[in-house]
Amino acid sequence: MKKILLAGILVLAMGAFAHSEDEFDDDLGEDLTDRDIVQDFIDDCDHHGDYYGCFAAAMKYEKGEVLEKDISKAIEYYEKACKHGSNKGCEMAEKLKTIP
């Protein structure tokens, strides 16, 4: 009897996890544009505290790739990356602040 009960609980638990959503909505399997990918980085940064997303968005703003070049936005996102644990984000924010 215990085995049947344990098997039933296991099946229910597996079903619950099978339908759970990923914390980061990466839209896997869809045809994403470069802009969609960058927007995912920005969303992951702003809504999930993901320093990689912050850093990636900052680089796009700094270089003007996909997004319009905006150094103040680049600094903002490097600082967010720094806040969330990226030492390189801290370095890049300070570096950009010194550029006239």
C-alpha cells in the first residue's frame, strides 16, 4: 500500500513540475529578432536581477548595436550589473563615467 501511495505522490509531483514556467522567459524555440533577444536581456535585468542581462544590455547601449547608442543608459545598466554582483560591470560603469 505504501508503494502505491508513494508512486501516486511521485506522479503528481512530476506533473506539477512539468508545467511550471521557467523563471527567465527565454522564448526558446521561437524565431527571435536581435531586438527581441536584447529585450529579454533588459527584462531579465530589470525584473529578475540578472547581472548577465544587465551587462549584455549595457554593452548594446555602449556600442550602439541593436539599440541606439546611449552612454548614459550603458552606465545605468553597467551599474545595475554591478549592483547584482558583476565586478566587471562596476569597472565598466566607472570607465564610461571618465570618458568626456
